Amino acid sequence: MRPISQRTLARIQKILDLLRNVDQLHIRGIARFIGCHHVSVARILESYLDNVIDIREIDQFGIRAKLISLKPDKRETTLDDVIHYIEVKRRI
């Protein structure tokens, strides 16, 4: 696996900060707040933040969305914690 770019690390930090300040938000909403494409946000959430987020899927009135929030016990997760998790995950 290649190393994580500085831009990706900055986006991870922005996502963590945003999710600490809001209760929950959908992927496109996160993308708007941090200024990147929603596919990039989805990739970051699935690849790097899967252990610190809860994903709740809703399907109402024909609209489907994934609401993202930090797990209650992970609200104080730092970028260093995420980097450590990624390094451990790569070794496995």
C-alpha cells in the first residue's frame, strides 16, 4: 500500500473536526463542508475511518442516504490515532 498523502491526511482531519461539531451528516454534506468530491469522502470513510464512525442508512420517501456520525466512545479521536490504526491495519 502506498503512503497516505498530506492532502488525504488534511481531509481526514477536516472530517473528524466536522463530525465532532455536528451530530450526523450525509456524505455529500461532508463533501460540501470540506470542499472535495463526495466519492473522495466515501473512500476516506471506508478506508481510514471505518473504526471511528457509525453509518446509518435511511430510505424515506424514495430518498436514500447514509448518515455518518462519530461513535460515542470515539468522539475524541485524533489524527494520530487514525494514523496508528492505519499502520496496524496495514500490518495485518
